[in-house]
Amino acid sequence: MILLDDNTPTLLVAAGTQNAAPPILQDEFGQTILKQDSITRTMADSLKSMDLTDLKDVVTGRNTIVQDGLHALTELTVSFIPKLLIAILILWVGMKLAKMLRKLIVRTLDKRNAEPSLKTFLGSLVDVLLKAMIIIMAMDVIGIKATSFIALLGAMGLAIGMALQGTLQNFAGGVIILLMKPFKVGDYIESGNYKGYVREIRIFNTTIQPFNGRSIIVPNSELSNKSIINHTKEPIIRLDAVASVAYGTDLDKAKSVLKEVVDNDPLILHEPKAPTIAVKELGNSSVDIALWLWVKVEDYWTVWLRLNENIYKAFYANNISIPFPQLDVHLDPASPRAPMPTSTEMAHVPDIESMPQRTEN
């Protein structure tokens, strides 16, 4: 460019305007450009002020924070992996033992002829409890403390136990009955005021049916805590009967007649124990002869019902007196007699013919 005297001021102004900073745009596009330019300058300033030795230490692993982190990670890995392997081993062996123990319990219940519902329930209960114990042991080996978890379960179990105290007692009684088998379905038992045949044994109660056909539902806690008379536990039981004769009767003859009655009944057993006929008691108005007869359980009531009839017929046919209560009244002739009523008053009964008759229209 050639500078002349005439245009020197004009050219200087134009040159100054060309080297000046561009004007700031006020629109949205201009603001975006300005922001990006600010970020670029900030990054450039940061890179200029950055110490490259720190970056080198981070890359090479000589930084203290990195070294501490790697050291902690190494220790955690070295100490955790063996614990994890031991926990896995405990879980595997424990699950196998739990399965074997459950099968053993079910096999034992099968030998005792336990109820199917009891076998299923106890097997599941033992399986759940053992698995829970195994999991807690594995958690403790890893380092997870299960103390608070166990305390929570204990508190929940205590609250549930207090709320269901009676039900749990009945459940425990049902388990004892089904395991120990003091009686079974079909037995004739007697416990307190309850007497009858056992029709059903459940986890919480037992159904007893007396001779009147009604059903008595008894809680198992009562049957497991009280004395029980099982009349049909043994296959052969003794039937006790008493035949009374009047004083002055020939006892040998009476016993001979009773022996004939016993021998003629095919349901009365003579083996392994023979019948016993003997005088039991000298009563107020009779001589009581006891009969101890052995019969099968299923024949007990049949023999009992017809035995009394056969004894009466045999005594009657052989002129053996059967005593009955008598009262002899003796009047003293010297005692004054009670005055006899002179007249008897009877209530007036109206004549049916004098009563008003109903007329039909």
C-alpha cells in the first residue's frame, strides 16, 4: 500500500479497525459461539498450569492414593476369596446333610406308621430349620453378622408363641400322640369325662365317638397331659362279670352251672389264660361270684351282652335263687295305732251330662 499525504488519516483508521477485536454478537448464535470459545480457553489454561508429573504418577501407579487403593483391594481379595470358598463349601455340605436328615426322619416315621400329614409336616419343618441354620453359618463365615437378624426372628417367634400359646400346646400334644401312639384310630379309650372310640386324630384335636353316636372333639393337649385308659390296646382283654346268688345256695352247684355257661360260649377263650370262677364277696343280701373271662377285643361287647342272659336262664333252669332287695316290716302290737280317718272327702267332679254341650248350626 502506498501512503500519501492526502489519504494517510483515512488509511490509519481503516487499518486500526481491521486489527481490532470483532464485535460481540447479541443474538443466540453469537452467545453459543462465545460460550464454546470460553470453554476452549479454560481447558487451554488448565493444561498449561497442570503438572505432568502427577499424571505420570497416576499412569505408572506411583501415586499414593492409587497405591493405597490397590493395596486395600489386594488385601480384600486375598482375605475374602478363601472365606467365600469356605461359605460355598458349608452351603453345599449343609444342604446335602439336611436332605439326608430329612429322609432319615421320614423313614423313621414310616417305621412307626405315623400319619402321612405328620410325616410331610415334620419333614418340611426340619428341612426349613436346617437350611436357615446353614445359611446363617455361611453368612457368619463371610463376615455378615446375623446377630441382629437372629434376635429379630427370636422376638417374632416369642410374640407369635405368646399369641398362640394354646394352639401350640395342642400342636405339641398332637405331635406327641402321633409319634408315641398311646392310641390309634379305632381304639376305645377313656380319659377323664371322655369315653368312646377314636375316629380321627388331627394335629390340634382328636375326635371321639361314644356309643350314642355323637362326636366329642377333644384338644390334644388334654389327651397328652392326662391319664388315658386304652381298652383296646391289647388284642386280648379280660371281661369281668359278677353273678349273685342268695344265701343258702349250694355254691358248688352255682359254680358248676356258671362253668357250663362259660364252656358253651365259643367266644370265651381258654388259652392262653383259662376262665376264673370264684366267690368274690359276701354282700348284705347275696353271695357274689366273680367271673374273669378272656376274650378278643372285637368280641368283648358281644360276650358281655349275652353272658348275663345266659346266666339268668341257667340259674332259673337249675332253681338257683337270684337275690333282690327285700324289706321286712315288723309291727309292734303294743304300739298305738294311728287314728283312721272317719270320712273321706273327694273333689266334686261335674257330671259330663250337666256340662254345656256344643251345638252345631
